[in-house]
Amino acid sequence: MNDWPEDGGYGRGNANPRPEGPRRMSHVQRPQVPQQPPRQAQGQGYNPDFTQAQGSGYDSGYSSGQVYGGPQGGGNGTVPPQYSPGPGSGGPGRPAPDWRKRIKVGSIVLVVGVLAWGIGTYAWASSQMRNEVDLSKVIERPAEGDCTTYLIVGSDSREGMSAEEKKKLHTGSAEGKRTDSMMILAACSSGNTMVSLPRDSWVTIPSFVGSESGKSYPARGGSKLNAAYAMDGPELLVRTVEFNTGLRIDHYAEIGFAGFANIVDALGGVELKIDKGFKDKKSGADFQAGTQTLDGEQALAFVRTRYAFAESDLARTKNQQKFLSALANQAATPGTILNPFALYPTLGAGLDTLVVDKDMSLYDLGKMFFAMKGISGGDGKSMNIPIAGKAPQNSLKWDMPKVKQLVEQIKNDEKVTVESR
């Protein structure tokens, strides 16, 4: 069946020079293309070969055989763009990026991220602290002064240590815990002061209320200072220090052997200048004179040694102050605080063994470290409690007139001028 229409014979092999026109089939209908007036691209002339169907995206399948190229063309065999992209645009129909907005949004995201990290770190570290000491159980407390005072205690607790660790750190295997070092840190606007209290100080242990039993106990009279801790723990130690000095203690912080050594190791060691070399078989100390970096084991030996010195406990307390100041100076730096790879190991190494009072926050702990750092930087003073001579049981007698003068200067936030040996 032939459905071709009669059209004058064109295209049937005749010799007519007129070209054959397109044929139509009655049952085939092409889609109707909306007629749009041609647009003239900015900066270039109208292209008559660019059909309406091409302009609307319709492909008729007809090729004129023309190849477009050059700067106005779209490449080999492609249709040239009819609109020149504007300056700074990301391409045809795409607006130029707003860099100010991107920088602003990026800055906000960064700040939010830093805040989230800081808040998360603070919450985690706060949860690691052991707020176990209840200073509200301490009776007959002195009036508050103008400075913030901390009682910092190093105990000889072996809690959590294996037999191998005890041997390595030369701690022995004594049960329970006692105070190995004690010092008062007064953070004042006039300058910070660190006062060591020798464990062999001869003091009066006053009446007190048992921290666990709640019972009232009479005064025990004269005894060595570290006996107070052995009798009833931190609360009685604070009560005894306050009774004998007249200075109110605002916060309490205690760390054991293992925690102390772990913090030092987490920091990668602590650099310290040792003026004179010394050895001590009991503590494991073996130091040459000069500047050196002490690891956890060496640091513990350094602060515990007393038998290698003629001044015994007084010389040891000076070494303890010196090392704690160096430790704080290294820990309280942007390189540690702002670096999560340094901060988390340091906090994790010591916080779970750090015992503090119930009112002490991570912020208070930070202030304590920065106060110690200030002393090592020359913004303050470190000293032993003034000593007048010997007392019973080979203990040390305090020089009470000087002690009272020292306490008054701290309470009134005055520059400390009292001297001690």
C-alpha cells in the first residue's frame, strides 16, 4: 500500500533539477514546538542557522553539517552558547559565589565546634574528679580571708598500683595512706605564696567531729602533723591546719603516688634544673647536677627524698615546691590545654586519682595550677613554714610569732615579707 501523496513527481527519479522536498506521512505527527522569537546574544550577532527548535532544546535529528569552533563555539560539533557568562560567574545561569558569606558561615561553624569541644571536655573532666572531701564537717572554722587558699596534699597511697609498679617506684607496700607532703597555696592579688608544712611539724590536734562516725572527739594534744590525717583523714587534717595557723582553707586537693607519676609521664616528662646531685637508696633517687627532663619514676624519687639531705624534711619540702612549680609551668600552657592529644592524656592520667573537696570545680583546679605557675615565673613566693627549732619525737617546732605574721599578711592580701629557712 502506498500512502505517499502525489506531489508533482519530485523525488521519483525524474530528471527535474529541482531538489526533492521532504515527504510527509499522514499518520506521523511531529510535536509542535512553541514558536519563540530569536534572542540576540549580548556581544555577538544573530545566528540565522540557530533554529527555534535548537533554541528550545528540541533535537530534530537534522544536521546542517556545520561545525562550530573557536572562542564563540562550544567545541567540536556543539552548539555555540547564545549568552555570554557574566564576569565572576560559575557558569551559564549560576550566580557568582559569595565568599564573604562562606567565610562568615565557616567561622560560625568553627566557633561552634570549638565551644562544643570545650564544653564536652569540661563535662568529661569534671566527671573524672573525685569530690570526696566534705569541708562542711570541719568545725570551728576561721573567718574567710581575701585570698583563695588551697591545702595541697601528696599522699603515699598505693591505691591501684600493682606489685611491679610499687617495686619500680620504690613505694614499699604499706597499707592505708598517709600524708607524704603538705603545703598551703594562697592565691592573692598581691602575689601568690606557697608555704610547705613539714610532715614532722609538732602541732596540737584539736577536738573534732569524726568524718564518718559523726561522733565528737576531744583534743589529742601535741603530735606530728601527719598523725591528724592518719586519725581521721582529710577533714581532720584541714581542721588541724586551721586550728594551728588561724588561716581558713578554701579548697583541698590530694594526689597519690601513681597519679603523680602518671601525670608527669603524660606530659612527656618535666624539665628541671638540679643544683646539686644526690643519691638515695630508699627513694631510688640518683641525680646529677644540671638541667634534665624527669619522667614519672624520677620525679617521684625527687620529691620523696629526704635522707640524702642534712636538713631532711625541710630540704625535701623545698624540692617538692620546686618540682610542683615546674610541673604547673609545663601543664598550664596553651600547648597542653589547647591540644586535645596532650590535654586528654594529662587529665586522664591524674584526675581519677585526684581527691578534692565537694565544692571544688575544674575551674578552681585550673586556678590552682595557674597560681603555682605564677610562683615559678617569679610572681610570688615559695617558703617553708617558719621553724624555731626541735620538738618532741624529733619533730619541728613552729616559730609562732612569724607564723601569725605570715597568716595575717595572707588573710589581708598583703605582700608576704616573712622569711624562713
